[in-house]
Amino acid sequence: MTTPPPPPEGMPAQGAGGLVYPQSDDDKTMGMIAHGASIFAGFLAPLIIMLAKKDSAFAQQEAKEALNFSILILILSIPTCGLAALVGIIFYIMGAIKVNGGEPYRYPFNWRIIK
């Protein structure tokens, strides 16, 4: 599989479905932290990254995805006595690994209230 050429300066690289791909290692790192740090900090980690990395379309995209998922897991943990949080940890790790590899990650189920 060949990778597409980099986009012109200042333009995000978009793939299928309008997903943005990382432009730098910093983009990948911030996306990975947004997913991985949610294990410990819940919705605060992706919220901080979303607010701090406004210049990175990839970091914004991944932080919003992780933030929406964190909010959903928080809501679902109440009636499931924390079982949803355990399932969430698995998906947070999967997201961090995939983003670290340079690909955007979409959770298999999510409530995308923040766009």
C-alpha cells in the first residue's frame, strides 16, 4: 500500500470518510495521549489536548473522539457499576496503539456529541 503525497503546507491530509491523518510526530503523540491518558484522567486528558492543540487538525480530531467516548463511558459506568469503565480501558489502549501507528481511530461505538 502506497502512502499519498503530503498535502500542501497548511492543509490537513484527509483520507476516506474525511478523517485527518497526522502531519508530524507531535500530532501522533498528542493523539496517542488523548486516548491513552483517558484511562487515568477520564475526559480531562482529551479535553486539555483539544483546548491546547488548536493548530493540529489530527490532534483535535482524536481528542474529540476520545472526549466523546470518555463521556459515554462515564455515563454508562453508573448503571453498570463500573463494568463499562473496564471495557473502555481496552478501547483506550487500542486507540492509543493505532494512533501511535499514524492512523486515525474510531471507537466501535461512540456518542459523538462534540463535533
